[in-house]
Amino acid sequence: MAQKRWARAPYEFTDEQGQVQTVILHGRVRWAIEELRKAGSAGRTGREALGPRWAAYVHTAKNVHGIPIYDTWESHEGEHPGRHKRWWLGCDIRPIPQQEAAE
């Protein structure tokens, strides 16, 4: 059977107290973390990586999984000018390869 692209997978990160944590991410939360990993220190906005509920994915990653993610408000122009948030990771986070996770 084919594996789903955003299926459950273990990730490892160091929390703000310096403790190494392992979390299981899946679905859109995993997708959002991967987008933030790709973005590096530049971060991402919902306008740059189109996802229907960015704020919800970030909220879950931060408040359910404890992943350090920071944000700031930015103004933007265009057809619908306003403000949006830019999010970036406050830690290094990496997927744990299956053989490593099994050990």
C-alpha cells in the first residue's frame, strides 16, 4: 500500500529549555513544519505557502506539540491590503529516519 505523503512521522527538536523532544506530526501540521523548515530564518506567511488555515497549523505545532515558533505582524499591499503574520521556527527540527526511530 502506498504511504500517504503527510502520514504520521516522528520529528526531533530542542525545546526552549534545551531538552530534546520527539513529537509525531502528520497532516497539515507536518506540512506547515516542512514549509517553515524550507523557509529557514526568512519564515513563511499564509500568502507565500498557500494553506487554508496556517494560523491553526502553527497553533497546534506550538501549543499541542511544544515546537518553538515565533511570529511578527507585517503589512502588505495589493488588491486586499492589510496585515498578516510571518512565522519562523525557533529551533532546529528534523524528521527522524524510520531506522533511527525504531532504536
